[in-house]
Amino acid sequence: MLKIRLFCNQGMSTSLLVKAMIKAAEEEGTEVDIMAYPANEMDARIEGIDCALLGPQVGYLKSKATKTCEAKNVPVDVIPMQDYGMCNGKGVLAFAKKLAGK
């Protein structure tokens, strides 16, 4: 199972993207656990996950997030703006899988 956590301002703007990613995973037969949270909850939400994704609106937090995630051996990156804006679940899932090395 691929465990992915998305982080944004309030954890709400990514909810549509989470649904699209879950749908894409179901279509390709990939078992996933995907949830979205506010970026300020990252410390408490990254234990045991395969990768962390930042919404473009909090991309400025990448250096801080990298330090937090490195301590737990969790890869982290910013979701590409175009995929985020278009709610491209398939594209963001592929991005997450590549980031996680899966």
C-alpha cells in the first residue's frame, strides 16, 4: 500500500485532488492511503508514510518540510502547479509514485 500525505494551507483545498488520486489509483489497481492536512500538521502526520506532497500554495515551505521529512526518511516535493490546478489525480499519483520510488 502506498501512503501519501498532501499538505496545503488548511487541508481543504486538496480534498478534490485526493478524491481524484484515489479514483486514479482504483482504476490502475494500486492500493493507496491518501489524505490531506494543513501544512502546520506535517510533524504529526508523516510517520510511516511513503511520501509527502506540498500544495503549490505552500511551496515556499519546501526547505522546512524537507528538514522535517528527512528526519523520518520521507521524500517530499511540491505538486506541479498545472496538475494541481487541473486536479489531475492520475498525474499527481504518478508524481507521488516516482517520488516514493514505487
